[in-house]
Amino acid sequence: MVIYLRNIKRVITMNSRRDILKDATIVIDGENIVDLGEYKTVRRKWGRGLIVDCSGKVALPGLIDLHGHSTQAFLRGLFEDKPLPSWLAYMHRARELMDDDMRRLGVELTFLEKLLSGTTTTVDMERCADIVFEVAEKYGIRLIEAVVLVDSQELPYSGLERISGVESEVNFAKKFIKKYNSDMHRAIFGPLGFPASSFDLLKRVSEEARELKTLVQTHCAEWMVNPSLSAKIYGLRELEKLEEIGFLGPNVMLVHSVYLTDYEIMALAKYQSSVVYCPSSNAKLGNGIARIPEMLARGVPVGIGTDGAASNNSQDMFTEMKIASLIQKARLKDSTVMPAERVLEMATIKAAEIIKMRDKIGSIEVGKKADIVLLDWRNPSKVPLENIVSHIVYNTSGAEVDTVIVNGKILLENRRLRIPVDIDELCRRVEEKYHILVEKLNQ
């Protein structure tokens, strides 16, 4: 069925010219955007269809969140404002005590929050990939699942069997990679990162990923201990060791990358490995601030991630974009770094490039998948309209998302969900199970 999104106040296309269309209509047929233009013109061309009045609304591409841990929404607000080593130990114990029902509830909370706040594509990192894919199918969100792999005892990961075999870990991920390989749901390798993932495992993952032509996401240099520990054991810092084993490449996403030297930034640029910038999580845990403007200046691909709700609390990419920009301006005492358009690119078209989907998502263009977010712009804080991209990055929250379309399906319209989810019942179940978990933690 043809869908007409009519009378849109502005369309932020994020195409190569960064066009912003005024009083436009977007035409959707099936999964794809098939036309853009003046309503009468496109209506004559495409005929009858569903007309959605978008008066007073602004359209932009669905946001792409490049990193998260979906089960962690169940742990939101638990053990707050504690020193990082204590927080990590507590979270490890909490995740070990979670059962599959708790994990599923966490995933449901995460995907619901993401959709309600305008995220249409998410890269998630969990071990329980079967649960995550099942929930993604229910909610209609576009998902890339980085299947967590761990073979080291040094930082055991909650919910995992203590597996020491490199090949068994690689094969664990491969069964999901072979099963899920569509534009909507795709599995990739997700080694947790050194030291929980040994460099032997990371090397094998790299080899298999190239053979299978798939992506890899791993944590890197999130806090100062990791590069130092690698240097102590191997004589090379964490990223230097990744370079030595041949891990780096354009299919690799390195999450956090807070503690990188100038040489390491140049290495990322050389191999075109991307960085996933998680400013809120890094700040909240006291890990520091990644050197993103320096990376961008060297040509390193950079996208944005919210990280898990246990270390961020929010899954709102609009909030993340604002913090991503402002924290760098403050760090460098330079108001010109991380301008609004650059940040919006990092959450849309540049993110699509990183996950090798630029030809399908990340912009509103004819031929691309219909992943579209409509914002309610009937608000005095949104005028004048002269610099609308600035308003989106610095003065918008997920609460202003009115309509969400993923792959041509309207999942949220006029702030009402069109998927079978009972939010009150979901929240009731979370509260009930959460108190059970807290009781176990207090024993």
C-alpha cells in the first residue's frame, strides 16, 4: 500500500547535498521511499493510498544507535554513583543473578524506549542473542546483534558459561551469523574486548569476520587500566596489540576508545576502523572523554551509541547527540568543534556507512528503506526555523517524537504505539521481577 506523509513542515534529508525540503510529501510503497515532492504532483503519479497528515511536523532519517546492551535496562538505577571497580563487580554479580525472563524484560524496555525516542536501527551487544532477536521481531526495530564472546577468566561476563576455547566461542557466534543475515536482523561478531576476550580470540574473530564478510564490534580502551594492562603483559598497548594481530580494518567498530594516543588515532585512520562514541556512559562512569574531534580531523569514521541503561540510564539519541557535542566544546574550550550538522551525520548517514548500510538507510532519499522519524514541531522553543538542524541537536528530546516508521511500517503514530505492547503490564512485570533480583543481591 502506498503511504503519503503529507504537509511535512521540513524534511531533513541528510542526502549528499544535505537538502532541507519545505512543505513536502514523502511517498512510501512497501519498504521503500519512492518519491519526494509536492503533494499534488506525487499523488497524480502514485494514485490512491493512505494519507498521513504531517502538518506541524519535521521529518528526519531514523536515528542509528551504534552501541548498547539491551538487557541492562532491567538494571537501570541500580548501584548508582559508585567507583568504577565497585560498580563493575556489582553489575557482574547482578547480571549473573538475572534469569531469562529478566533479560527479556530488559530487552523489551530497551527497544520500546528506543522506538519511542526515534531510534530505528540499533547495534546491540549481548550473549543471549536468541532472546534479543525474538524481541526485535516483535517490536519491528532494525537490529544488528554483536554476539558477545568471552574466553578469559580475568573479567568474567555475567550470564556466560566459563568457556576457555577460542573455537567454541567463534562457532557460538557463527551459528547466529548464519541464521540472521537480513537487512532487518543481522548477527555479527561481538568479542567483549581485552582482557575478557583474549588476543587469540580477537585474532580468530578477525579472520572469520573477513572470511564471512561481516562486521565486528568490540570494546576498546574504555578506561585507563586496559591499555596499561596490555602494555604490562605484551609490551604493547591495547590498540597497538590489535594492530599487530591484524584485527583492525573497515569492518571493525571499536566502542569507547577513550584512551588513545596520537599514533593509535592515526592507526585507526589508516585501517578505517570506526569508533563508537558513548559520551554519556563514559562521563557517568568517570571514564573520561574520547578525543573525537582529533579522530574526525584524521579521517576516523565515528558514530554515536547510548551504551547500556545501567551506565547511561537513558536510551535517547537526541540527548546523546547534544552531550556528544557540548562535552567536546567544553573539553577543548572551542565552540567550533562538533557542529550540529556533523553530530547529526554521526547519528544518521555516517552511522549507516559504518554498518555498511549507506545504500539502504541513514537518509531520506528515493530508493532507500523508509526509516523515518517525525517530530512534533508545534512548540515555541522550535522557532525561528532558520537553523533547524541546530534545534534538533541542541534543543530536542525523544519525548518530542510523534511518529516512527521502520522499513515502511508505521510503529508509532501521534505518539500512540501501533504494535501489540501493553506498556503498563510490561512495567508491572519489570517492577515485580526487579524486587526479586534486589532481594537476591542483598542476601
